[in-house]
Amino acid sequence: MRRDRVRVAGPDTWTFLQSLLSQDVANLADGDFLPTLLLTPQGKVDVVGFITRVGDDAVIDTDPGWGERLVAALSRFKIRTKVELSVEPAPEIDADAFAAEEAARIAAGVPRMGADLDDSVIPQEAFLELDAVSFTKGCFIGQELVCRIDSRGHVNRFLRHIVPEDSGVTLPVGAKIVVGEKVVGSVTSSAPGIAMGFVRREVEPPASAAVDGVVARVAAVLRPQA
């Protein structure tokens, strides 16, 4: 899978990242990797990635085009800290290859930055807390909201698959998802025969729906956890 790769190097690398990222990375061994999040101070998604220990360095891979965003976000906290940040962009691909990549991603239920994920999304809305958040590590950026929801709250929407009855149909991104007569969400990513979008929590999948006049169903996102 194509990814931007951000390298963090320097003597303070692991203490720096441990204080910022949602995942407990303090004891990663060389070659080990974990999914992780950098959240906003308000507890919303800033950047999603996987962190790998490479010798003394950390390499965080993220969605194509988001490496620079990650570097900029980390740099805001680099005060009197001995770390250096660099980014290796993902390779460019043509439109057909991108369409195939998107179809595979959406079918697998993997949300993408800039499409399904942005700084309005709470991790629990996209089930990111299941494998990318440590609730035992101590403080990290945005911890308060995420932990409060985990212990005594809930979110109002969840990421769902939206499946058109006609497998040849590509649902329009941004189209409203209607259950009964109520708009319950909108499409965030789409490929022929499969889409994703955030849907109100009261809609329990599987549920019949309509999207832009197309008969569809709301289905649970089932994706392998790392």
C-alpha cells in the first residue's frame, strides 16, 4: 500500500513521541510496529498512521499526501527537543491505479485521511480506538475526550459500509443517506458497489436505506485489527 513515510530521528525521539501519540510506543523493539493517532488538543483526529521502530529512529507511515501535515503537527511540539523530522512522499500513481486502490481500501473498511477522516472525527466514531489508542499509557495529546467517551460516554455516529442494491452503482460522495424519511448521514468514500459514510448511532446495521434515489443498505464495517 502506498504511504508517506515520516522519519523521526534524534536522542529524544521516543520520549517525544510517547508524550504525543495515542499509542504506547515506549517499549517498541526494533522492527515492531503499531497503529497510532496524533490527535488535536480537542481529541479529534489530526493524522492516522503506523509507527515502526527502525534502530533508534521512528518511522510513521500515513496516507499519501499527509506526511507533511504530520511533520507540521509534530513540529508544533518540538520545543527544546532533540529530534529531526523528514518525510518521504508516497509514489504517484495514475487514475486507474488510484481507483483500484480506493476500491480495495473501501471494501476492507479502512478510512482515509481527507476522505473519511479529518479533524471533526472522534476516534471512536471510526473504531480507531480499538487498535490505535492505549488507555493505560498516561498522558497524550487529546487524551481527555477519548478517555471520557471510553469510560462514561458515547458518540453520536459510526463509520458504516453503504452497499447499493445494484453492485454496478457508484454512490456519489457527499450524498445523503436516508433511512425511513430521516437523513442519518452522508457518503464519505465510494467505489463501484461499495461505499462508506458516517451514520447516526440509532441506525443499527443491517438497515435499509436510500442514497441519491438508489436502494442500499447500511452494513457494519468489519476490518481486521492490527
